[in-house]
Amino acid sequence: EAGVAQSPRYKIIEKRQSVAFWCNPISGHATLYWYQQILGQGPKLLIQFQNNGVVDDSQLPKDRFSAERLKGVDSTLKIQPAKLEDSAVYLCASSLDPGNSPLHFGNGTRLTVT
Amino acid sequence: GENVEQHPSTLSVQEGDSAVIKCTYSDSASNYFPWYKQELGKRPQLIIDIRSNVGEKKDQRIAVTLNKTAKHFSLHITETQPEDSAVYFCALGGTSYGKLTFGQGTILTVHP
């Protein structure tokens, strides 16, 4: 099966600019996650979707981050405006049955904010 | 909320030796304990997982043990090889719609 697709692979922007990342989960996976992985740390959940509804966005900095999954398939994560501390790898993951099947990660988007 | 502590942060072994990484947690409702391997510049990949109704699971050279009473679980790699060098993350799940909370990671280096 095709894996989780993410684009772009790399992005460099200046602080206060905006950026968007795209994710297409594995076909049939209803649950989609966006994780932020800062260098040297474990992934941290930003937001979790079940189909097109938000299940958990408790750690999403809502003043600057937003995410949507309008048709319950692919998803977009946006940062506006970016800060230096947003430099990280943004990982998208999907799961067939949350809590009962493993998470499959995409290759991530490496964001550098200068 | 869920919290997981992972130790050690770095681990250096000689090829052929065993490596053990341990994670402790606080939420007794956690019931899913996966381990992920992340090579440099690549995505995390699941290598083994265990559920709370099992105390140990083995897959060739890797094994995971779980002590629910003491709230810790460990990854064991035997006969390590240079290609085992990577960052290993433990994670907790099962408490909230399949959400995983990750440990801080262990950088494993296997010297030939």
C-alpha cells in the first residue's frame, strides 16, 4: 500500500512569514495526526482528526497554527506568522483504527525559520 | 495527562552486545506501548509494540517487556549490529482516541 504522503520535504522561510504543509494519509485511514518534532526531541502531537472532525487540538498554538481536513482525506497545516521556535520537522501520521492499530508516519516536512 | 520518561538519552555499545532502553509512565490507564525507530532524516517506524494484557513480546532480536504494576516498559535489542544505530522512541497510547505520547528518545550507537 502507498504510505503517508507529505509535501514539501523542506521549507525555509523568514520569521513572520506564513507557510502551509500538506498531507495525504493512507487510503482508508480515518484518523490523521500532525506531530511537531523539534531537533533532539520526541514527536509532539499538535492536532488529531477523526474523518473531518477535530478530536484533540489541545497542544496546537491556535494563535498562529491552524489545520483542516475538509473532506476527511487529505489535510493542510498552516503557520501564520511563523516564529523562530517553529523550526522543526512536521510529521503527519495516519491510523486505520485509533488505539488498535499502529500509526504510520510520513517522511515529514523540515521547516527552517530564519 | 500522559507523561513518559525515557532513559538513557544516549547509549553506546559494541557490535554483538545487548542494548536496553527503559520508559516509565504515570497514567495507569495507558494500555498500548509501541517502540519506534528513527534513522537520521527519516520518519519514525514502528518496530515492536505490546498491549497491557501481555508482559513480554519478542520479534527476532528485539523484545519488549512491560511491568504495569511498576509502570515501566523496556526495549531489549540483542546481538546489536551497526544498522541498529538510530534514535529509538517509546510511546504511550490507549487513553485518548489512539493518540500517542512519545518519550524523549534514545540515541543508540553500535560500534563495529
